[in-house]
Amino acid sequence: MGCFIVLEGPDGTGKSTLLRGIQRELEQTNLKVKYFREPGGCRLGEKIRALLLDPELEMAPATEALLFAANRSENYAQLKKDLRDYDLVIADRFLLSSLAYQGEGLGLGMDRVLQINDFALQGYRPDMHLLLLLDVEEGLKRKKKQKVLDRLERRKEEFHRKVTEGYLKLEKSGKYNIEIIDAGRAPEEILDHCMKVIGRFIPANHEEEIL
């Protein structure tokens, strides 16, 4: 069975840049690696993504949480197969995003959001979370440099502060195997830190390839 590793973090922490760096590093190995993103990750998921991120749409917090859980249910069905065929599966967001964004950020409560996600995931948990954290103001400053912001990115600073607080609560709980990554460092330092963590979870016969 392969390992499932998730990149997590509030908006503006550099997950996309990090993921590209990880892909470059792993392309130099013989590891079989698959990547997916949330929302999205499959045909149905990409349609759900379009709804969730559409800045012209309004939806109730519970609707948002349920749509994320529905997308995750589809991804989990595929993930069970992929973990038999790949050494690593790496996702850009997964369960913790819902707990932080809808549970804490929208005030639904992380326990309630966890319940619907546990139904979707049958209680499954990823092997590792790489959690990028950055000062909220700096993260939002980075996002504002983009030409277009999606529906979630357009929310007020207070929402994004609550999201960061939610992630910190999840790390403090000790339940989710989280490695905090300082997203304020240089990109090459962040990548080096993350590759060392990933190295703990690859098959023994591939260890020397990325160490």
C-alpha cells in the first residue's frame, strides 16, 4: 500500500508553489506518484469545484460543507484504488481544510463537519499532513496580487483568521499527524523541509532516491 500525504494551509501560504517543487523532486525518482486537488480531483469533483469557487454564487455554510464532503467521498473511492497502485498519493487539500474553513471559519463547528466527512471517508485518515502557516495579513497580501480571487478567497480577513486558528487547534489536538511548515521562509527551504518529511513515508527500497 502507498502512503497518502496532504498539503494544507490557509490561502496565500504557497501550497501551489510547494506542490510544483515536490513534483520536480519526485520526477527524478522511480517512485509512482499520483496527485489530486480539492475541491476537484475527479470529473464530478471538478464540477463541484466550479460551484464552490464561483464568486457569483451564494450558498449556505451547511451547503458548502456538504458539497466539499460529497467531492471528498468521490475522491476517497478512487484513493482506495490508487493506494494499491502508487507509492505516494499527494493531495492539495483534504479533510483538514473542511474542518478549518467550514468548521471554524464559517462557525459550523469542527465536530459537526467531521461527522459528515467521516461518513464520506468511512473514518479514513491520511498518513501525513504538511501544514503551511503564515501571518494572515501576509497571506492575504500575497493573494491580492492575483488578478482573480475565487469565492472563498474573497471573504473578509476575520474569516481567514478563524481558518488559521482552526488549523492551529487541529495541530494542537495531536490527532492528525501534522507537520507545521513555516511558509515565511524561502521557497527552497520550505521544499527541503517537506522533502525530508516525505522521505519518512516512502518505501524502504526508494529511500536513497530523495534523501
